[in-house]
Amino acid sequence: MLRFATIGSGWITDSYIRGALDSGLWELAGVYSRTEERAQEYAKKHGARLTFTSVEDLAACPEIDAVYVASPNALHYQHCKTLLEQGKHVICEKPLCSHKAQVEELQAIANERNAVFLEAIMFLHLPQRKILEEALAQIGTVSLAKIDFCQRSSKLDAYLAGELPNIFNPALETGALMDLGVYCLYPALTLFGKPESFQIHPLMLGSGADGAGVVTLRYPDKLVTLTYSKLGQAGADTDFQGPQGTVRVSSISRLDTISLWRKDGSVQRLYGGDAKYKLMGWEAKDFYRYITQPEETREEYQRCCSLALDVAELLEALRRQGGIRFPSDQA
């Protein structure tokens, strides 16, 4: 059993902890927070033995093997770098960084320290991804894919009331593209590779963050549209269209409710769904495998690293094209 710590204390961290513990492969040994009071409170909530208010102390602690990072986007680079330089294995919430060069640097540090550095993307680790890929093979070459993740932010009302929540603050390198848009890019690049061209139409907010957007990816034989929003709740599914039918997915991030709609009008439901913590548990299981079985999982892990670079590169290019700027961007 490996010992892990967490950075971040929101609901996503709660779900990851529950999923990791449910796997039976991990022990929650410590938690980090900026204040001792919050660290103690969170440690008590989840049964952790150790608390940290310094990332440097966490990185140096010999009782921690790996760290789950769910700090604000703008802190990912420095937090991950500090941990990796001390040889800690790191699984970091998406997006890893706002710049491809930073991801490359962190991956190089991880390689030098024989550490695993993984982006926390459920899509790559869910067993039902095989169901999706097998269904796509049945419909022939996809000509049009519409990948959607529109989910009204729980912080939208606060923003509309004049506050500036983290998710709508460009200083923290957030916004719709860097949040829900990542969930759309991963399946597109995983299933179809890099596009030959792309176009983005962001809906910008007064804060300087994007609240929603539409991205079109053009391939030689297909178009892939990505729609994502923090401003409204979608009722439409993701779907992949081919000459023999359509594959529909109700939630692209969770791969819930996968169904095959054949050209003769028949419909076959292929997969239902599962609890969020169960889905995140698959990430934790693969993270464990990459650490404990490096030779057996090398190709799979390298595929994850390569995709992380491709996603970071495209995110940066899309932001540049769409005028989505962060303080860390070069002038």
C-alpha cells in the first residue's frame, strides 16, 4: 500500500480520496492547507495522520510517497515542481499547466527523479472507454463528432452578484476552456489525434475569463466540435456520427450512458454509469500501477504523458487565438 497526501480541500479532493481509499491500494497519510486550522479540520474529516502548511515540508516528508494536487490552476506548476524535485510521485488535476513548456519541464524533472507525473483525467482510465471505442468501430469512419460539456457553475450566482470566484478569475488561470474544455479536448485528441487546423469562439466575461466557448477541430476526414460552458446546463449529449450509425454519450467526462444508434433505427444501451468517487478510483488504480509496475505499464504511461503535452500545446494555441490571456503569458 502506498501513502499519499493531498493539496486542496474541495469536493473534487473529497471524491479522489474516497476513490483512492476504495481501491484498497492507497493510505491517506497527510493533507496540506494554507492554515493549520484548515489542515487539522480536513485531516480529521478524512482520517489523515499528518498535516502540512508548507509544500516544501510536504515534499521533504519521508512518510509520503505520492501527492494528489488540486490547488488553483495558477499554482499547479510550482506545487508540482516542488514535489517532483523531491522525488514525490504526483497526480495533478487538469489542466497541468497553462504552458506546454512548463509541462515539458515537469515531465523532465519527473523522469530524472524516477517519479510518475500524471494528469488526473478520468477519461483515460475508465474501463468503459473500451466500450466506447468498440462502439465507434461499429459505425465506420466518424465524419462528425459533437463533444459537449456545459455545466452551470455553482459560483455563477456569486459572480453575477459582483464577486470574483476563482473559476472566473483569469489571474488564477481558469475559465471555461481551462476547466470543462479540457474534458472535451482529451477525447478528441485521444480518439482522433492532432487536428490539421482549429478555430475557437470564446464568450468572454467582464472579468477577463471565458464563460463559454465553441472550438472546431478540422481533420482530413472529419469535423469535431467542442462546446463547453460554465454559464448554462446542457441538455444535449455528446455524439459521434458515422455511416453505420451514431454513438451517444450523456457525459463525456464520466462516460455515462453510452448507447449505439444504428442506421436501421435500433438503439442499444451499452453502459449506464457509476458514482463519481468510483470513477476517480480508476485514476488512483492506474497511478498505483504506473508507480509499482513501471516496466509493465511503460507504454501506457508514456501515452498519458504524450497526450498531456498535446493537450497543453493545443490549449495554449487556442487561448492565443481566442485572446484568453493570463498574467503568466509572455507579452
